[in-house]
Amino acid sequence: MRLVHGVGQLRQVLAGEGHVALVPTMGNLHAGHIALVERARTAGQPVVASIFVNPLQFGPGEDFQRYPRTLAEDCAQLEAAGCDLVFAPDATEVYPEAQTFQVQPPLAGELCGAYRPGHFAGVCTVVLKLFEMVRPRYAVFGKKDYQQLFLLKAMARQFNIDIELLECETRRAEDGLALSSRNGYLSCADRAEAPRLYAELNRIATALRSGASNFSEIEAASTDRLTRHGWQVDYLSVRDRHTLLPPVSAETTLVVLAAARLGATRLIDNIEI
Ligand code: PAF
């Protein structure tokens, strides 16, 4: 497995390759990321993983500075997973000058967008750049970041990007907690509490699958239970899977999405109905 830091070197290495599959990451890899690499390998092409903590997608007061940077450990995991090339650019390679053009995705005021202004513009902009740098045939994203995946698919369609986006199911700990680099921020007590978020999503899923359609009551009851256990809920919302907007009828294909904080740690999760 090769490790390159510069875009020039990346292009040289990729010039000899045919199609490749890209796994964009911010590093600090866990089994969820390795599942993305495994998904990428099923495309039958060489796999390129990018590792870049993208400053553009962090807001003021968010965890950009303390986001764990663990390149050596990440490379060891990627090599063991069968990754062929790691692209870990410096910020000056990705942002050679102040980024005055940015992709402005829709749903900016919805769900995570309402609590992290500018976040999805930062995500879409860096992913578009990575697509241009790597020029993959496939790119793999996890369903834990459901709104991110939704917006990236819309970006690919609307900008006629000729890359197939492959999606990967969320990997969970045995107690149900979705794997995330940010789980490492949890105190012992908060880690023990954290699975409650997915348990609430499952409780809602059971109600919806049995025909409940009183969405706002269901959302309020779950929010209340989480709050009583010390969570600060940003949102917990039943949405239409095809639009990510509130469902107009109970017949719609649904997804339930949530973001909530335990102490200083913000967790997100979702469940498809
Ligand atoms: O999901 C992530 O890790 C990041 O948002 C991504 C897609 C690598 C862009 O920085």
C-alpha cells in the first residue's frame, strides 16, 4: 500500500491505474470505515482511501482542533483491509487559496444543517475536490451520515458527476451504538448511556411499522425520554426517505433521524423504516 500527500504525486500514481474506488474519510478509523473499504473492494477496482480533516466542514467552537489525527494507525488498518493507496493531503494541497467558491446544497436549514451552519457546504465542497483529484469510478459513503449521503447523491446527480456512489450500512457496537470517531470523546458514564439513542430509534421504528402515524407525538415522547436521561436533543425527526422532508402521508417510505448531545459529545444516528 502506498501513502501519498501531494496531488501531483497522487495523479502520477493513478495515471497507471484504470478505474479506482474512493473511500473518503477524516481518519481515526474504526470498523465502520473498514466496512467502507470492504464495500469498495467489491467493486473489483484498486481502492484509494483519503484521510483529510476538512476545516471547511467544522463550525466555530466545533472539534476541528481536537479531532483525533492518527495517520500511522489508520494506515496500518487500511493496509490490513486491502486498501491500495492512501491519499492524506496537507490543507494547502486541498485549499491552495481561500475557498471562495463552495457548493451550496439544499436542506441547509434542515436536520443537522440547522445546528451546523455551513457544515454540508464544507462537506460537499471537499468531496467534489476529492472527486476531481482522485477521479474515481466509485465512491463509498456510510449510511450513518444519512443526510450527508443524501446530499452527496443529489450533488452527483445535479452536477452530472460520472461516479457511482456506493452506500454502506452503519456498523454498531454490540450494544447498538453506531460506530463513530466521536465516540472516543465519551466519558465512561456517557458511553454506558449512549446506546439509548439507537434504542429510542428502534422503539419508534416498531411503532411506525405497526402503523402509528402520529409522528409529532412519537418524536416528542422519545425526545422527552432522552432528555430525562440527560441528553440534549438537537432533533429527532420522522422524515420522508426520498426528500428528507417531513412526510406528507403515512404511506411514504420513512427514515427516522436524530442528533443529540451527551455532555460535550454530539451523536447522530438514524433508522430506515
Ligand atoms: O464522513 C466524513 O468522514 C466526511 O464528512 C467526509 C465525507 C470524508 C468529508 O470530509
